[in-house]
Amino acid sequence: MSTTILQPGTGPRPGDHYLPATPATVMWGRLPCRTDAAVLTIAPGDTVTIDTVSHEGILEDQGKDPLAFFGAHGVEPASVLEDAVEIAAALARDPAADGPHVVTGPIHVAGAAPGDLLKISVEHLDPRVPYGVISNRHGKGALPGELPRGSANVSVFAPVEVRDTGLVGVLPLVDGGDRVVEFPLAPFLGTMGVAVDSDDRPHSVPPGEHGGNIDIKLLVEGAVLYLPVQVEGALAYIGDPHFAQGDGEVALTALEASLRATLRFDVVPRDEALAAFGELAGPLVHTDEYLVPTGLDPDLGEAMRKAVRAALALLQARYGMAEHLAYAYLSAATDFDISQVVDIVCGVHARIREADFGAVTRG
């Protein structure tokens, strides 16, 4: 990874297609539904290089002027993304009714039909700028009513610096102090989803069966996300780019910053999907080490129970494991992590090591 500024249309674009973020190719605060027209149509197996734009720096409480907002933090105008400036100037949302996220899409994947799975493989995630923002606003986060102190929202600017081990975000101990705290970047897309089978566009904040704002930090380069297709062509979209996130995302946002993503889109027919995973009720992540079923619910306890049920169903369908033995295995060997607790619908995900089942012969 580098700190090169990836303005629209510049720099590497290795996909079969390139989808920039423009007022015509993004939605702000809402997610696609079945009545939305695709901004790109592709064949299964195609790769798409997609520009995403972070909402941080363009929101109304930040002045809706990224040049001024980032300029106040010492960012030169040439290092502010032109598409962020254009989107902030051309588009509007209702902060009381809409979410904050900018999503690029939707993309029609030919042949995808309800009952199939859309397989999204993350091939490349390139930071577009060398800085990001972490925010606690509107009394949200894990400690609403406690933080932020006072009535003002808090947006923390975090530059990115280069180390021998890679890129890191840097923070001071106190405002105005030296930036002596650093943490490694692990970019991923907080929002990856498919259109819902409804005439109404969903709010961009709560995740659901359609995916959306799932905020699972395991979705780094090399990971795969499976989503149940709900409408013809899937109508896929991405957004909410992150440079780094801790599980829980307790302040409300992670280190939010724009990414250029190259993704491969494949369609898994229903019969193959059932044989591989059983009936999926929501997103499933696959990494080089883990199968990661998810649980989503406004109540964190119920999200945990849903994640356990999803893990049990996966083990039974994929490996033929008896329910009571699968339950015992999960208790002994599987971590259940809190994806996030700040997006109206809470997320829990299980990390099932595939190596534990290396000796199982599947039919």
C-alpha cells in the first residue's frame, strides 16, 4: 500500500470494468431497491474496480465542504478527492431521515436470481488518500449520553504514515500533542450488499439479510462475502470504506477513509449454494482461515443467538455434523466476535476454522 492520491480516473484500475463515484453512480444515505436502475451491467466472473467515497468530511455537521474541512487539518486542495467535492456539492440528503453513507452502484450481475448467492471476492483495496477521520456524533456509539461530552460532535482527524511494516494511522495522546500513538491499517469495506425486494430504499445504517452496513473487519483483501440474492441481477453496491476498525466500533465510526476496491462478482446457483452452505439467512464471510456466519438484530443478545444458530446450521449443512456435537464444537473452539454495536442493528460473527474440518470428506 502507498500514500498516492487516487483521484477519479487516475492510478491503477486493474478490473475488467471501472466504476467511478459520481453523482450519477452513487446514493447518499439510502441503499438500492428493486426499482433502481443499474449503473453498470457485468457478466458473472467479471472484476470491477470501484471508487468509494467516505462520508467523513462531507457531512452537514462538518460543513458539507471537504476542501474546507480537510484544509483545516492541513490537507492541500490537490490531496482532497475531487469526487468527494463533487458529491458534496451536487447531492443532498435528509440527515433526520437518511443515513450518512455514500454507496457506489448498483451493479447488475447477469444471471443472478433470487435463491442464488452473490459471491463477492475482494481482490484489491487501495487507500485513495493518506488520512482519515474517526467520529463520535449525535449521542450515538456504545456510550450514548456519556460521550461525546457536551453537545458538540467529535471528529478526530488521523493522518496515515509509512512504516517498514506498512501503513499506520497516528493519533496524539492529547489535542495538539505529538502523534505518538499508532495502529496498523487493515482496509475493508463496511458496506457490501445487494438490493432489497421492495420499492423502498433501505436506510444505509442498519445491516440486514441484504448485507449493507455489516462492518465485519475480516473482509480485507483475499476475503469473500456471500449474500442471498433478492432481486434479478442482484444489484450490488459497496461503500462505507474503512482503513481500520476495532470489533465493536464503539465510538460510532472506525478510521473512515476512501478506498478504491477491485472486486470479482460470481453467481452461485441455488443448488450449489445449498450443498455448500445450507440455507443462508444473511451474510456469510469466507477468509483463507475461517468460515464466518453472522447474526444481526437490534438486541445484541439476540444477534448472538442468531449467530450461534447460523453457525450450527452451517456445520450441519456443510459437514453433516450432528447438532449437539456442533454446539459442543462451537463452545470449545469458535470465537464469537461483536462486529459492531452502533448501527441500530447489532452484529455478531463466528470464526469457524476450516482447518478443524480438514479430515472431513464432503459429498
